[in-house]
Amino acid sequence: MWFAGIGWGPEGYDITVVDDAGAPVATSRFAATGIDEPVGFLRSLAERSELVSVIDSTNGVLDGSLMAAGLDVYRADPWDTPARPPFGSASSDALAGLGRDALARLTRLDIGSGTLGGRDDEADADIERSGPLERRLAAQGGLLFHGSRAHPRVALTFDDGPHPVNTPRILDVLRRYRVPATFFCVGLHAQAFPDLLRRIVDEGHLVGNHTWSHPYLPDLSREEVLRQIGRTGEVLGRAGGGTPSLVRPPYGGRSPEVLDWLAEEGLTTVLWDVEPCDWAMGGAAAIAGQVVDEADFGSVILLHDGGGDRSQTVEALPMILESMMARGCRFVTVDQLAPLRV
């Protein structure tokens, strides 16, 4: 059996692969690339030997594609890993070693439970603690779940891109229906596909910040959170739409501390009230049906253009648009739903 540790840093991904004796099998660095190249590299290794891939909880952008490719993926949490650098994951060497030496301590992931599988109770407790601050920030325009229920406006949002296949297909559908949307982009992907980012902006869509590597933010220090947001903001700002002031925490993961840190920087946290879990790939009809059933005036709908196979999302999108339009809804970007601190 081989063990692959997948780390990330300012420039991209590092992969270290060792065998069950700890001997090196392969190493590779993927700078300013999307997810397809590292996934393809690991798939090729899995054809030669049984392979286990290990990420840490600061890396939420690769596991979906790895699992969709049939690979086994495990997550190492902060109590499992050595100290991280100020801007990066645990090293690929350390993660490969954890796979080899401590696999039973790690969490095996599956598409149905997502990257945070096994930590739902902890995440829910962090969110519950955040309730009073959320209400205060919402009243100040610093946090949004949904807009006014009195007006027939709805916001489509797409997370985890840009992606070289999914994002253009979604943009094509939106252009055909003349619908604007908001794209919460991951810095690692935006850095890899600047032309796609510019297309999003040029076609009249709004860009928001979805962090650099899609971490669970409550695991991070204040410095790490602000580096995630700041570095991503720099890359997104180069697309021509200005540095975004709208931030969506990955997984919606937040704590009072994280929300305070974002608010202190003048950032507005954007969440959602409709989530069909398109990442679980339950089928286009099910995705569209859940959105249509749950959406109301003012809703913020969470979909994904990155993080895995999004063909079902693309297929569901026309059904969502046509059904909501038939109800008299007009699609807007999230900053048009409610007065926000932008």
C-alpha cells in the first residue's frame, strides 16, 4: 500500500508518496494549477498500487474530486498534525507519514458526508455559539442569510470555483437566460484560472471571497484566517472587479471569534438559506426540486461550480431558473438583496 500526503502553499499543491515501509515512491509539485492535474497524478499511482490520500482540515478543495475518481481520502485534524506554517497546510511529508503510521486516527471521507464528515457536532456547536453575534451583525449589514421576503428577488451563488469545465458551462447557461449570479471563488483556483475569473466579472457577475484553500476557519488562528482572506482578495482584485468585501466561510463554518475577525476587517459574511447539497450528487432533478421547493422571495441559493464533478448542477440550472422565473422571481447578485456593508 502507498500513502500520499497532499499539502498546499502559496503557489499550489505538494504531494509526497511513500510505501508501507516509509520509502519514497514519488513527489510532485503543482504550481498555479487547478485540481485536475494533481488528481490525475494520484489516479495514475493508484493504478500501480493501493493508494490512500491524506489531506488536513485546511484543505477542502481536492477531496471531492479525489473521491469521485475512486480514491480513498482521509482527513487529518489539527490535533493529529504538526504545527503549520503561517500560510500553508501541514507538509505533504508529514501527511504521508500520518497515513502510514496513524491511519486509524484519521477520518475517512465519503462524498455523502463531505470534507467535514465526523465533525458535525463540533461545527454545530460553533454555529450555535455564534447566534447572538450573527443577529447583531445582520442588523448592521455585516452578515446575510437572505434578503427581504417582501420582494421577488432571489440570488444564485456558486462556490469553490473557478473550474475550467464547470464554470464555463454555468456561465453559458446564465448568459442564455440573462441571469446574474455571485461566485465565491477559492484563491488557489482563481490563481490558476485568471481568464475564467475575468470572464465572470466581464459578464456582469459578482465575485466574493471563499478563502484560499477552503479550510474550516474555526481551526485557524486570527493571522491564518486573515492571510486566507487577504491573499485571495489580492488575486480576485486583479480580475478587475475590485477587492471583494463579501466573504463566505467554507462549509458555512464559523465561530464568534471568526465572525469578529472578519467584521473587524470591514468584511460582510454571506451565508444562505437554500442548500440542495449538489456536491453529494443526488441527481439533477433532485437538486432542482429541492431548490424550487425551499426557495422563497429573498433567498440565497447555494450551488457549486468547483470542488468535484458538477455536471448535475449544470443540468439542474435551467430547471431552477425556469421554475423560479415562472413564480415571478428576478435573479440578482447578493449585494442587491439587502443593504449590506460593502
